[in-house]
Amino acid sequence: MIVPMKKYSFLIHHSDYEVFLKELQEMGVLDVVDRKAEPTDETVIQIQQLKQYERIIRFLKGKQEEEIGKATEVKKEPGEILDEIVKLQIEYESLRQKTAGLLKQYNQARPWGDFSVDLVNKLTKEGIFVRFFVVAEKKFNPDWANQFNLEVIGLVDGLMHFIIVQHDTKPINIEAEEMKMPERSASELLIEKEELQKRITEIEQYFKNAASVLPILEEARLQLENRISFTKVVQNTGKEAENHLMVLEGWLPSNRQKVFEDFLEKRRHFYFISKATPDENVPVLLKNNRFAKLFEPIGNLYSLPTYSELDLTPFFAPWFMLFFGFCMGDVGYGLIVVLASLILKKFVSAELKPILSLGVFLGSATILFGFISGTIAGFEMEKINAFNVVEFIMLKDTELFYLALAIGMVQILFGLGIQAYAKMRQFGFQYALSTIGIIIGTLAVLDITIIKVLGEVSMYLVYLSLALIVFWSDPKLGIFGRLGKGIWDLYGIVTGIFGDVLSYIRLFALGASSGILGFVINSISLPLLDSIPVLGPILFIIVMIVGHGANLALAGLGSFVHPMRLTFVEFYKNAGFAGGGKAYKPFKKLENR
């Protein structure tokens, strides 16, 4: 559900305003209304500096993961540390580029040996020209040595390197490529490269020994974030009575109203409260039970609801769990997910525990559908005597196919029911009639074609459905406008629902594909068991672990992505979800992360 918000407006004398804001920041409950004020040049610089702190801290943490250095006492200011690291980063990148360039030059100079470039240049001034050639070994002609003053330097990577010395610059007509003389010898390049590499190593060691620097930078980042947050609130403050009165507006969750008003009463600040209006961009704070809360991060991947919408998290949560189980559908895989989640939950931070709790629920759904599909680690359970007691709940492939379609139809109708309720709550009963008509019509058509219980009554329900859709498609329009829009909507409704239901076939397809892959892995590994003494069982275990591990990873990915697609596309659409809500972000003083 979405926590109701109250809008607070304050009138504070300018002499008390800074103290008031600091107290407000300490409380950390009011989401200040953004007046879209342009940030000052100072704020822009602070934001850029904050980004630099974030980048450097991430960089140093990455280096610490490679090798945690020794902490040493640091007596520099955060700004000095930041500037020093930035300079070292620039130098480090420059040195790496130079090293790469030197390595390229060295590879070009190495085949020519350790010659003196200065000596060659002096010979050129004296009219003695040294020319460098390279040719494939097979194409090198030994007779060239009889025609020219030729000296073979060496054979490198199938290429013959040689020089020709002459007293003029006449063209040399041989089938070889003339090369430009290296600007420096290989030994010179190697020495410089080693010097640069030494400096690179020193800088890398400095980065690795940054254990004592990180806390200083993190504290500086925190203070800067708080200053920026404080400055933004000041910039979003209205000023009245020749700047003597400060006007501030903000949103407060209703469940924190009493504590906040006690704080205001003690300080005797003037304020008044108002309700949200439809045109206001009210921040959204979700509050769900322990089960639904686990699925909030999944919903946030798409969008938060607007303040006037329903929070669909508690509605899609059980469906998402159901879809995940259907897609993976293996008792063995489900047990692995549940056990791994429970074990890891004891070792991870508090932030990651909800994710692993979610893993327990998703794994449990996988176990349930594993029994329904009759699969355990790729084996057919109906062929294992131990599972004869649960054979009655196992379904054939055809039955699973129809189950996927049935689940899809039920969820679509459920979504339409939510849409009708939301329209009724927001705009009135007549705005929900068209959606109610879709539900009635869908159920009536199902009865006529498949269920066949109501008989002729279903036909009358179809007529009622058509009337509701056509004449109440948009109650704001006149009779002819409604008629035109309703007829147009009918086409989209028929094709839309049919297409949406077919989308749920993916539940069956993914479940079947992971089951088939599991079966293939077993058929490959089982013959190994009796193939070779001692080695056979070892190979069997390796193939089983690697094969089923890969299949579990692929099935897990598909079982997460495709239910998410069904939720965000089919269910959200039929539930009338628009999204685009702004998250509740109170003005508060940040503490160490």
C-alpha cells in the first residue's frame, strides 16, 4: 500500500530559519517540495566534487579488494588527499599509455639488434647510407648479397631482417619491403620501459596502501552530501515580506505525523497542513507486509506507482512466486535454492537478507511445481517408487500447457478487476463500467466456448458486456463519441486479451525446456557411472554437478526474467498501471554507510 501523505507549509522568520532547517535535517522525515530552483555555481562545483569523491572511493575500494594495504597515519586534509590521488591517477594512465607505446616501439626495434642510432646518423652525414629491409624467409634471395653490400640481421617470426649499405640513395630493386630505421635502439627502449614500469608499480602500491585514507574520504563525502542537501533546501525556499519570512513546503507520511507535530509545537513554529491535490507530484512511500515487501525491489525495477494509484506489489507478489516456480519446476533445483538461501542468510549483511528470504519463497514455489510437473533433478518422479504417494498431483505436458493458459486468464481477469476498483475509487462507478463489461464478456465467452454451464444466459451476458464497453468507454464524451470510441476499443480488447493469454505459454515452455535439459544431462552422465572403474563415478559426479549447475543458472535467469515480463507487460497493463511515481526522499542528515 501507499502511505498517505500530508503537505506541510511553514512560515519561519529569517533569523530562525537556519536553526529550523538544521533541526529538520536531524529529524529526517520531511520530503521538501522541489521548486525547480536553478543551483548556484557553488552548488554545481560541490556536486562535481561529490562525484569525484564517489569515483575515487569506488576506485580505492576496488584496489583494496585486490590487496589490502597497510594502514598508515595520514595528516592531510581530505581535499589534499583527493587532489593527490587524482594527480596520481592522471600520471598512472599517462605512464600506462607511454609504456604501451614503448612496448610497440621495442617490438619494432628488437629484430634489428642493439645498434647505435647516432652512429647510423653520422654515417648518413658522411654519405654512407644504411637501409633497412624485411622479407618473408621463403622469398629471401641469397644472390642479393652478391649484388649489394648486404648484411643479414636475423630471422624473427618468419621474417628475414637485413640491411644494405651504399654510398648513394639510388633505388634498390628487390622484392623486399624497405623499413624506416627505428628511432631508438631496443636496449634504450627497454631501459625506459622498465623505469616507467617501476613508477607504475610505486603508484599501484600507493593505491593498495590506502586503508587509512578511505575513512577520511568517506567522512568528507558524507559532510559534502549533507551540505549539498542543506543548500538545495535553502534554494527551494520561498521568500516573502522583503525576505523576512521564509516559506517552506514539504510532504510528511501520515504515520509520522504525531512525532513531527510534537516537535513543531515545542518550537512554536507556524505551519498549516493540507491534503494532496490531483495535480501535485506527491512522493510515494510503500508500506507492505513482510511477504509483499520482499517483492518491492522487483516492482521498483519498472516504476513506482503515482500517489493516486494502487500499489500493485501485494497483488503481483504471489503471482510472481507462482510463475517462477512454474518456469523452473524441479524439486531438486527448488531444494538447492531454498537450502542455499537459508545457509547464506546467516553470513550476509542485513541489506542482503531480504533477497535471500525471497529466494526461500521462490525455491518453495519451485518445489511445489516440481511435484506438479513430476521432475526432480531431471528425473521423472513417476518412475521412482518413493514418489508414488504424490503421483496424483502430477500433470502431463498437455495438462501443464492448459494450466499455463488458465493461470494467464485468471491473472488477466484479476488485473482487470483491480483496474475497475481503481477507477471506481478515483473517478466514480460509471468510469469502471467499461472494464466491468470486459470482465463479464470474457467470462461469458469462456462459458460459451469451454465451460458451458450457464447456457443461454452467457449470450445475454455478452450483449450486456458489449453495451457496457461501447456506451461507457469514456463517460466524459457524448453519446456519439462514446459509441465511436467503444467500437474502436472492442477491437483492441479482443485481440489484446487473446494475445496476452498466449504470452503465458512461456511458463510451460520454460518449465519444459529446463526439464528436457536436465533429462539430457542425466542421459549423458548415467552411462559414465559403470563405464570405467573408479574414474567412471568421478566423471559421473563432475558431469552432474557442472551440467545441472549450468542448467540451474540458466533456468533461474529465465524464471526471473520471464515472470517479470508477464508482470510488467500483461498484468500491469490490464490492471491499468501508469507508474512514474517519485520516491519519498526525506531531508535528513546522512550517517556513515
